Amino acid sequence: MKKIYRLSALWMMCLMLLGSVSFTACLSEDDVDTNQYKGGVNLNAFGPSPVARGGVLRFLGSGLDKVTGVEIPGCDVISDIEVVTTNEIRVTVPQTAMPGFVTLKMTNGTIVTKTKLTYTEPISMDRLTPATVKPGSVLTIDGEYLNLIKEVIFADNVIVVQEDFVSQDRKQIKLTVPEEAQNGKIIISDGAEIPNWIYSENELEVVLPSVEAPLDLTGKKPGDEIVVKGKDLDLVKIVRMPNGEEVEFAYDKSEGGEETITFILPENATDGAVVMIPASGVEVAIANIGMALPEKVVATPADGLRGDDVITLTGVNMELVTTITFPGMEEAVEPASKSATEVKVAMPAAAISGDLLLNTASGTSVPVAIATLKPEFMSFANDAVSLGGDVTIQGKNLDLVVKVVYTGGAEVEVIPASATELTVEMPTMGTESGVLTLVMANGESVETGKLTINAPEFCYIPVLPGEETELKGGEIFEIGVANGDKLTGVQVNSQNVQYIINGDKLYISIPQAAGKGTKITLISSNGTIDYSLDFIPATEITTVIWTGAGDVGSWGAMSDLSWGGYDWSTVTAGTDLTIHFVEYETADYWQMRFGNGSWAALPGSGGDISLEAGAKSYTLTLTQEMIDELVNNGGLVMTGCNYIIGKITLTEHISLETAVWKGSLDMAAWSVNHEMKPNTMFVDAGLKAGMTLRLYFDVYDADSKVKLFDGHWGGLFDGAELVPDASGVIAISVDDNLATKLTTLIDWGYSFIVQGTGCTLTKVTIE
């Protein structure tokens, strides 16, 4: 037997201070004065609380000798009152007393305590009867002070509240065992805010539905009826298949007492255990499934297959096939027809050689080997050709070829005109003597015999620069060539450029803007050849516009670039004007002024500029206002003191930033999804990792924000809100992941999608 005791507080007379007590009836001022300790009736405190039943309960106040009865919940009115003084009375607490407010009765009124009276008492749970119980039957709990119990809690927090008890008194509780009850100890609770829990000493055993042994359903098919025999099957609420699906079932009990449940195997039944589940949720295995599968399957035809060919699959249990997955494909296809002995299906064009899978509703698949028809190489029309010449392949099934890959890596897409002959262009780069690989639409491939590629008779480059070689725009490109005497011209990106041929060396003047994928064309009297090379564009062009020795002395002048000395109208804003000079060693200060033809300082140039000791140059970035001053007011006069000018240069900065979109799209307040078109804008512009993507905005709200998505509504930057900078620009470094997302095209979507608020998109660029 387990017991729990409520611990009483210290026995103090003033434990329950009741500075304000409730009066449930008015007292006449003529009869009773309610002033404290002045002859009136007043209750100041009572205690102890908690109190033991059978113990003494004391009340302190004034005029208490006028109390005629004390009412405690659960008892008759107590009239046996011990009057100690007019300020104290005492009563004995009956055994039947219950927690609650205490009422003091007078002849003409009552006083009710503000605080409930509580008790110290042992609650015990001695025995559970029966020890094994079936849900729905009555459980008896024997013990002491069980009349105080508000809840009985079964395992897994299944609760029966006091209102649902069959009966309850001080020594016994009877209740109906809930359907959800499980094996385990039970708890009785007083239901307090912080309840007292008393656990049973032994576990209660709750009856479950049962079978002697699970059925073996090996070889059973969907639609078969399954009958399970057992005990207490009326408790079953659910029958669940191995794949988690619940099926309908019927319960029956014969006159002889035999219990059964019956269900039908569903179409998607899988191998594994079938379980029955009562309301408690405890699973009990009733059967094990080993599902029937298609067997002895033969494919006709099994090889030489093309797209759209119909394959006939014969065997046993073929009606169980739901879909067919071909090798090389993720999505399964539906059979064109099926019966118990035969399935027909069309061969997809993307399927490859391998095992096709006959899928069943149970989730199990049966493999069947198939092989596709392949191109057959027989010969080349000429097995030795010149670089850049066409190659003719002869053979069978060549109409299956969609791409040819040369030794060296060059790839050429083809559209065959016949099944027996295929003519292929030869790139001038990435082609070497060796086999060609014929690639089919489904990705399968075969190799040809060896093709010999001879050097051409026109001017060509025998050895291209290695990947580690750094080629720069704006410089002379030197490369070795053969047949240089045949060369008549050179083009860069289809534009004629200057060149020099000196023996087997070719020198080409490369434009400053030449970049990745620059096309170099060598034009000979007997043919042309193209090469694609990567250059680093020159982003700065520096031009020396004056040299000499211009001593400004003490506010003299160097005026060679004024009054027609230089055409300043050819200069663009943003160009750097740099003065190269030598300071007087004997001076202790140096000053410089950028003046117009009348020596007045250019606007925004800084006026008389103090130079640092040891300085050798000073750069001024020209604004349009400065250039206008130079053009309209006599050009440039350099003045100042204590330095000698040796050289003056102009450095122009070439931007590689390319606009891929221009317009005006108001972001509004997140109300519009701007789908940027065309969807190939980044593909067409050659967006790659390492570039910078910039979005330009006219900002009209200080709280402007933007979100970006790829063309298929995939959030970029984890859906972060981007804020334009002070110039209204959002600059983004393009990595491999972003480049892939913005250049991957499917059958729908845009290059990317913009949402935002408080700004208008005006331009998108890459650099």
C-alpha cells in the first residue's frame, strides 16, 4: 500500500489573517456593534489550516461568544462550541469534513471566511480489482480517503474525471475502464492546481485483441478476402496495411463464441506486417504479406529498339503491373494495354539500354532487360581530311545520331539526312586525329574508326596559347602560324585589324575591348579559319598629351595646352588628367593650380592645391563642367610655384558594363511581380560566374526594398530584402549558383522576377 500525507503549516493562531471577511447577512447596529474588539462581532483569524479531521479549529476575533453554530462543508452545523473568551472559540472538526469556506452563524447573521479550510490526512490506494481488465469493464480501487480523488489517470495520460466515476466514497472508487487504456501503473489525483499523485504499486494489465499467430499471406493478390480469428477482436478499431493505409473490416462473433475480422487486400498492398489497433493505439500483428509479382516475363522485341516501338511483355500475374519505368528515365509510363498474361507499352525516345522495371501497386518492381538500336559505323568516305574540311561517315542507323564529338573535345550538332550517310562539319579548334563519338538523343553513344586530320594548306595556327597564357586587349598578339605566305587579312570579331607577318610569326593588333570568346579570323587566298580566344579587355587607355620641361617657377605658367594647343572637346567626363612633375629641392612648400586660358581655377578643381613633399604626380578627375570650361575658355594653363612639369597624360576608363535591360518598372508597394523579359536576356549577354550584376533604381521612398527570384519563382539570397545604395544601385557578385539559376531555361519562366516597394527599376547590367 502506498500513502501520501498533506503536510500541515505551522500551528499559528494568526496563520489565516482575515482582515476582511465577508458577511452574508446584514447585522443590525441596534443589536451588534461590528467594530473590532469593541463589543462587536468580528473574525480576525482562524486555524490551523490545513487541520486534521478530529482536531481542534480555533477562531479569534471579538464578540465570538454570540456565535451559535459553525458550519463546515460536508458536516452538519456544529453547535458544540467551546467559548474560551469573547475573543476566542473552538470546535472539533468532524471526520466527514470537506475543504471549503467556514461559516459562523449568529441569531441575526453570518460571517463567511475569505479563505478555504483545508486538511491534513493520509490518502492511500491499497488494491486494484481485477488486476487484468478489459476496456469497457468496471475497475474497483480500494483505499483510504478516496472521496478526495478528482481524477484517475491511466498509462499514456488517459484520464477519467470524478464526474465519470461509477461510484465514490471514502474507501472505494469504481469506474469504467476507457477504451484508450493501456498496460501500466495508474494514478489517483486530488485535482489540485499542483496535484497530489498517488501511484498504484503494481501495473494494471489491460486486455488487447489477440491472435494465436499472424497469418502468412505469401502469394496473396489484391482483392483477396482475408479472415483473421482471435480473441477480444471487438476491441479492434483499425486494420492497417504495411504501407500505412487503413482498410475497412468487419467484426463477427459466432454463436459458439468464435470471433473474426474480415478485410480485402487493397490494390497497393505491400510486403510486411498487417496490424490491428484498438482505441489505445497499441499495434498487434495479425498477418504477414508476401505479395504476388509478375513472373516468367519475356520482352518482344528485347533489342534493336527505337523510340515509339511497341514492346510486348508476356508472363504470369501481368495484371499486377501498374506502370513501367524505362532505363535512363525518371518518370514511369502507363501500359498501352494489359491482361493477366500480357502487357504492351511504347518505347520512349529517351529510353536507353538496361533493365526496364515493371512496377506494381505494392511498390515492388520486376526488372526486364532491353537494348536500344545503335548507329553502326562502317567507314569514312575519306579517312584522311584537312583541318576544317567536312567529314562524311557511312554506316547504318545514322539517323539516330544527334551530335558528333571529335577527339580533342569539339562537338558538332547534326541533323541526319539519311540512315546510311552523315556529313559533319569540322571545327578548327578542338579537333585532333582519332575516333569520332556518335551520340544519340538518349545520350548513348558509339565510336567510329580513326580519322586522320591533316594540316590545312591555308594560313593557320598550329599551336594555340595554353590556358595559363594571359592575353590582353589593346596589345599586340604574337602567335606562330604555318602557310603565312597565303595570309591576306586578319579580322577580330569580324572587324579588319592591322597585322604583320614575319616568317612564321604573326603579330595582330588586338582592340582594347576584346574579351572572352573573341573571334580571330585568318583570311588566306585559299581559305579562312576561325579561332575563339579569351582576352582580358583593357579598361584604361592612357595618352600622353604633352612632354617637356615646364618650369612654373613662382606662379609662372605652362600654357602649351591652352588656346588651341589641345582639342579638349575630345575628352569625356571621368577621364583622369595627371600632371607628372619634379619639386624644387630648395623650397619648403609647393602649390599647383589647374587654370583655364585666363589662369582662373577650373570649377571644382580645388583652387590652389598644396602638394606634399616628395610627390611626383597629381591626378584630377575631369567633370563635364571642367571640360566645358576648358573648351569654352581657352584650354588648360598650369600654374603654381616651385615645381617643373615633365609630362601630362589623359587616362580614359573604359566600362565593360553591358546593359541587358532598360525601361521603367515601378515596384509600387509589393503589389506587382515584374517578370523580366526576354527569358534569354542573361543567356544572350553571356552571364558567367565572376561577373557583377547591377540593378539601377529611382528611389522615391526612404524605406525602399527589393526581393529577387529566378525565372521559376525560386527565391534568390534566401528571400532576403535588398536595399538600393545611396546611388539607387544594388550590386551583386555572380557566383556559379546564381549564374546557373539565371541562365537555366525550361519550357516556361523568365530570366528573373523582381518585387519591391518605394522605387522604380530603370536598368539591369552585367560587367
